[in-house]
Amino acid sequence: MTATFESLNAGDVIDGPKFAVSRESIRLFCDGSLDYNPLHLDDDYMKGNFGKTNFGGIIMHGMNNFGLITRMLTDWAYPAGAIHRRLETRWVKPVRPGDTIQPTGIVKSKQVTANSRWVLIDVMVRNQAGEKVATGEAMVEFPN
């Protein structure tokens, strides 16, 4: 069912697609983003320490979380004629090959202005253990 601005309430949940992370999916994101940082490709390089962090192996690009959240918001908003306008995210925990992640949004508030109608959404991505790997906030516009 397509959401309408009028039918939305604080606390409503938006579920995004699950994504199984693999070495291949990480490599494909490297190719698509042109980001070949050894963090994402070289297990030997990742055996070292980075500041106070030891990742112990390659990790997924944080921007892949951003992309999954964007897909979730667009898939939800577009059928209602709404437009995804803003997204801010923070990476909380590394994502590794073998993890399955899923974005979720929770409607935080709605606001009507002279020119439009806005929905503020808390967003997060969780792994298969239910741990948050990314958090943030998004804004969607439902034009008048």
C-alpha cells in the first residue's frame, strides 16, 4: 500500500531490502565507486592496526549503507509522489563479508510549510545479529 502524507504517523516503520554482503559485492562496489582502498580488498593489509582499531579483515564500504538507505527511501517515497531530499548517516560498526544487512526507517515527525509537506525519518541499518551498523536521519518531501 502506498503511503500518503495524511496517513503517516510518528512511529510508522519503513523496511528496506535485505542485502547479503560478500567479497564479490564489496568488489563490485569498488568498481562502481572507483574506490579501491585496501580496507575493502586486501586481507593482509587489514591485519594491521588503524589507530586503535583492528578490523581483522576487509570491510564493506560505508557508502554501501548509504545506498541501501537511499533505495529504501526512494522505493517508499516514489510511488506516493514524494521526493527523498536529504540524508545524513554515521557509520557505527564495520560490515564484513558474510553479514546480511537491512535498512529501516521510523517516521519521526511531519511538518507542513507554505510550499510543501515534509517527513523527518530516523534511519538505521542493522546486521543479522540486530546490531546497528549505520544510523542517521532523512527528510522526504510530499509536494502540495
